[in-house]
Amino acid sequence: MSDTPLKLEFGKSVDLASRRARVDMRKLGKPHFVNVSVGLAVGYQPSRKKNKAGMWHVRWSNGDGTNTRKRLAIADDYAQANGETVLSYSQAFARARDYAKHGGDATKLAGFEPITVVEALYQYKGDLLSRGGAIWNATQPANHLAAYRDATRINLLSKPVQDTTEDDWRRWRDWVRSHRGVTGAAVNRVMRGLKAALNLAARKDHKRITNGNAWRYGLTDLPHTASVNRKPFKQREAVAIIQAAYDQGERFGLWVEANALGVRPSQLAELNVEHFEDDDPTDPFLNVMASRKGKKKERVRTPVSLPLDFARRLRASIAGRARNEPLLLNPKGHRWSAGDDDHINGFRKIMVALGFAKRVEGRTKGREVGRYGPTMYSLRHTAITAQVAANNVDLLSIAKTYDTSAKIINDHYAKQILGETRRKMRAATLDAGPMRKRTGKVVPMKAVAR
């Protein structure tokens, strides 16, 4: 272990135990470390701002040539050390030793810096990446929290998770709903990602983060949001849209017709040639990988049936293509993506041409601006609505085919389900038929019977 003064510029040295010496390090900006033991060091990060204290850090080796650094507490440059939030050099050194004693487990240190909300979101993002999940579950909450900070000066991102309250989260939820221009369903989706991040942080630091009820109740779902916000097309309208897409080009037409199957664009974009099964020409289908939505433990493939004419067009389009190449190509010859401007602008042109939306002049970042009504995702709603209304297949099978749940279908497409039920009940409802001309006299039942 080494506890010698550090070399500074021009051959001078600095003693981290000296307040004056640490303040003079401000112009250097970078942290300086002193070894505590093999693979463990305590360091001082000077502040570039005048009259602002620096920070004590601990650094440990990960055993693979890399290291991890974590803040311990504020240095006693200007305030008196209290052994918890403000530490002297000797106290920081002792805490680093304590850290080594506990085998590098930060959660066992009583005064170790707690996990903040932004750190919880970063950890959750890494967890999603390791599991192949969609990172927007972590990035979208961070974006809304940053907007909330900028608008209200309430910085929940830098607040320790253990210090957040139910009121903190409820006020943020209500602000996002009223000021961010998103639907209630979208707010609920953002909150689910945020709660997952906070729960992950609580599992990692369960001894200190014991306020799970703060976000359990503060981030409760907004009510009355289970409704389809994109009206499904009628079947003849969907056919006209597909035809208009082919008028723009074969590749765009194939992409739009594939979306009309009800599969999410993100799932279609992942398909390769090998996922198109047409060994039996009378029963072609796509092996579609489950999306990254929800709490899926494992992503599996589900067969989705294809119309025979579409299968023939698809078969002709992939002639000569390798099995590991993309099944659906954009006009540039590359794999489509769910947010591809080519299909977003192309579909908007169709909506304008067919009268579903009005044209708004101007372009922003390559995309035409303005409200264009239905989007490509409306084709998914159209497909699911058609299956529910046909009433030929049970909801569980429909849910599995379209990578959702029977509950979601029941909640979002209840109108179609009730419509079919209503038609069946009407057949068994008493129908008195047309009424005869009123005479003003009550006819005895015997007369009616005769």
C-alpha cells in the first residue's frame, strides 16, 4: 500500500490529506489516485469551479484489465467532515479499506454513494442489451425525465432512488401526460420501463432501497387507456392501400402487404429468406420471431399464414437470394427498419392520395411534417380486427399468432367482440314484428288467439 504524495506538474508533489493542496489541483481537472491495496485505490477529483469542493472516488480492478470507479462522498475542502456525506482524506482512505474488506460489494458500505435514478436507467439499459431487449424501455423514461427537469427544475434523474417518494413519481406521471403530447397508453408504457429500472436497482441495493411502494403507487397506470388509437381500415380500403403501394414499386408493395398480415414492422424487418416456408405451395407461412415487448423469458418463432397470391409474389422476389439474406428489401436494396423514412413517407403519400389525410407542405429532417392520420401500424389493427370479427378462431390462438395476449385483444378490440356477440344475441331477442293500426281499444287475449 502506498500513501505518498502525488507528483504534480513542474516536479511538485501534492498531499491529498492537505486541503490547500487539493484546492490547488483545480486547474488539472482530472482525478488523482493513491493505492489502498492491490487492485484498489482511493482518489480525489478536483472541481473546476471556484469555491466548490471536490469528490472522493474509489477505484477497483475488475480482474480483466479494466477497472470501475465510483464516487464515495464530498471532500472536506470547505466544509467540516462528518464521516458520511463529507469525508476527510483519512476517512475516505478508511472507507476504501472497508470496501476492500467487503469484497468490493458497494451495497455493504453504510455510507457508500446510493444509486441515482439515472444510474438505475443506465443499469437497466445494459440489462436489456444483454437479454436482447428493446433499449427504448430505458431511454424513453430518461428522455421524459430530462424534459421534466428542464421544464420544472425538479431533477429526479440525479435523485437517489431510495429518496424518491410517491408524490415525486405521481407529479412526474401527470406532467408527462399533460405536457408531453402523448396518449395515456404511451405514458403507461413509459412507466413500465421506468418501474422495471427502479426494481432492478432495488434488487441490487435491497438493504437501502426499501421504498418500492413509492413507484408502485406513484406510477400506477392511467385508467381508460385500453383503446385502439388507430381506426382499422375496411377490407376494401386495405386492398386499395396495398395496390397503391405496388404502384410506388414492387419492394414497397411487398412491405406494405406484409404489414397487412398483422405482424409488427419490427418483426418483419428481422425476417430472412430462410424464414419463408413454402415447401407446401398450398400452405405457405412465415416463421416470425416474437417481439422484444413484454416480459418474455425466451423469444420463439410463430408461424403466420400467407395468402397464396402474396406467397407467389414473395417467392418470385427472392429468386437467387441466399437464405441468410433479408426477406424484404427497401427500394435501396437494404433491410427495412421499423422507423425507415422510405416507408413512413411512402405510406403518408398513400394516405394523402386516398383521402385519409390532408397534405401539409414542408419537410423536417427528411420527413414531411403535419398530421397524416393512419400509419402503417393501422394495418396490424385491421388484420386483428378482421380475425376477431370473423369469430372463426378463439382469442388465445389469435393472440399467439399476433404476438400479444388474449387480455390485450379483449381490452383493445372489445368493440368488435361485443359487436359479434350483439349480432348473435339479436337473433334470440324477442321480435314483436310490425305493429297493426291503432284502434284505441284493448283486444281480449281470446280474440288475439283466434
